[in-house]
Amino acid sequence: MGVALVPRTAAVRRDGVVMRELSTDRPRRHVVAAVRKGARDAPAVARVLDALRTTADRLSEQNT
């Protein structure tokens, strides 16, 4: 018998393996955005970082 925590993005159906989504006490993942020094203020980079923050906030609200 074995048990593993697998990120949803890596969960691939396989014969003989049963996947169960955790419904309570879900683990949290910390994600960072790496940006080249000086590029943070570039308009395109700023938009991507803003979209990432907005999405993270929305997902955080859904999971609380």
C-alpha cells in the first residue's frame, strides 16, 4: 500500500491507481515569480505580475 500527495497538474489516471481529492485541510503551495532585475516595471511584466496576484487572491478566497 502507498499514499502520495500529487499536485492536480500532475494527476494522471493510471490503471490500478485511485485518486481522491482532498476536501479539508488541503495543503497550500507557495509560488513565486522570478523577474530579471530591472524588468519588473516593464508594462508587459507588470501586467503578468498583476494577473498572477489577482488569480492567487481569487484562488485563496475559494480555498478558505
